[in-house]
Amino acid sequence: MPSLDAFAKTKLAALEARHLKRTLAETTRADGLWVERGGRRMLSFSCNDYLNLTHHPAVKHAAVEATKKYGVGAGASRLVTGNHPLFGELERRLAQLKGTEAACVFGSGYLANAGIVPAVASKGDLLLVDELSHSCLWAGARLSWARVEVFRHNDVAHAEEILRFHRVAHRHALIVTDGVFSMDGDLAPLKALSTLAQAYDTWLMSDDAHGLGVLGGGRGSAHATGASVDLQMGTLSKALGSYGGYVCASAAVIDLLKTRARTLIYSTGVPPASVAAALAALDIVENDTELTARPLAKAQSFTRICNLPPAASQIVPVVLGDPLAALEASQILEREGFLVTPIRPPTVPEGTARLRLAFTAGHPDDEVARLATIIRERILA
């Protein structure tokens, strides 16, 4: 057997033994709520399409018309030939929504974070990273060659302790955190972190992938908490129902990123259809505050019925600990007609395997109640 194959099989067997092997399940999303998998129709609580806009008629129409006019792809990096006219309008609208001078759109949220951090931090600088920050923030931190210090989750006092000890020895410093944590659904203490950053001449960056379109009247976690955030990153692929990533900041910072962020310079631009779809979705977010409030309301209804702490966002974890327990709980729910994917290490820390429930604007209230009752009586009992 070739050595690479032997290596792969050994690793896979070890993961299988620990109930940590992942597989791709063929799934058809019939609309923004229901999926078909293995011949069964299920109501999904695992999708980040929080406003169900992936199937909204206006969003789909915008994507189709942009494809007819501009083609299916950007053709090249935005800095070469890929900067079709829709980009400027989307960046203007994102900056307006977030209350910043400018914005920059990347090929994906992962590409954004992997490019932003190394463009503003390098050797001789200091990075403070919340221990539960998303994988792509860690990727950006490691690519930067800056000194990386980890602070305990949402522990502002610990972050200050690190700054007090290390800040003076470094040229620049940057605090990096999620705005809404994707696996726990809790919010970063952005206002306190902003105050801390200002006190120590430090910049603040938040990944608001799960805040845009849902919190703060749709404007995200910084707006919801009243915080001043230097770099507001996010995605177009969740509440907006499209694809791509972005960052909102001052005009000078955005100009720097457009000339120095490697993941922008060396990646093909987002397809025109995705840009147009995001613009149409922004129209809906800006004009329908009742819609943007629904995901959190559904999540809070679920936590009340389940006797769990009140949901802070549209994401609710049901922590079970053991990976096998999470798999079995997911199977119970699947038999009841619900798709709730089990989340296991290394996505979450060892001993915290869980069900991660994502609530959307369109989830029927009676189905939310039925799901909560099953989890309370058959999984948490």
C-alpha cells in the first residue's frame, strides 16, 4: 500500500473509533427551510440561512439578471479584470449599513479573515485572540507572523492582563474575536473590548458573520452592543443568503487591504450573481426589521420551552459532551423529521460535543415547540 494511503487509512480508523469521522451527506435544500436527505423530507435547524433569503424571489431574480448581463464568473482577481461594476455598489451599501467609510468584498469569509489579519499585523506586532474564535481568524493570526496571545473566552480582564504585560514591547496590537460565536451563540463583550483597546492603543476586529441581518436591527453585533470596532468583518453567505466575505473600516484601511491582502489579490472575484444577490438581500434587511427580529425570537421561544438559558442570538447549543451522545441525539431528531447536525471536536473543544441549532425567520412556531419538547424530554431528561 502506498505510504500516503496507509497514513490516511490509519488516521481515518482512529477518528472512526472516537466517533469523529466526518462524511458528506447528499442533501437537497428544497427551499429556505426544508431539506431532502436519504429519501426523507426534514425541517432543517442546521442552516445559516437565517432569513431564508437563499430562495427569496427578489434575491434569485437579481442573481439571474446579473448572470445574463455579466456572465457566470468574475474572470480574474478583482485587481486584474474581475472588478465588475456591482462590487462598488455592494461595498458602498455594506459600509453604509455598518456605519463606516468604506468596505472591501472578498471571495469568502474564510478568505477575508485569512487576508485581513496578515495585512494589518506582522512580525513585531501583538495579536490577542479569543480562545473560541473561528478557525479562519486563527488561520489569519498564524499567517501574520505576529506574536499571538490567547485570552479566555469573553474574559476582558484576562485580555487586559495580557496587554498590560506585553503591549509595550510591540509596535502595534490587535484584538480579534467573533461578534457572535458560531458554536455557542453568545455575543462578544465588544463595548468593553473597544474601551480596553482604546486604553492600550490597540485595534479591534470582530467577525460578525452570524450577526449581520439578525442583531441590531440587521446591522450586526457592533450596532447591537453600541461598540466602536475598527475592522467589522462578515459574510454574505448567511443571513444575506449569497456567497462571499467582506470587511468594513475606514477608507485608508480599506485602501491598504485592497493593495496588500493576499487573499484578495490572488483570488478570483466573487461571481456577479452572488454580488447582485447580496445587494437584493440588503434591500430586504434594511426595509424589514420585523423579519430580522424573528430568528432571535424563535431561538428565545425554544430556550424557554427547553428550560435553557435565554438565547442571546439565533444560535443555541445543546451541549451533550460525548461525541457518540451527540450523534445519537441527532439520529433521534432525524427520525422525528428534524435535521440537527451534531458538532464534534475539533470544531468544538473536547468534552463539549453538541447539537447546534440555528433558528431562522421562517421556522413554524409549532415545529419549534415540538423540537424543544423532544429535546427536553428525550435528550436532556
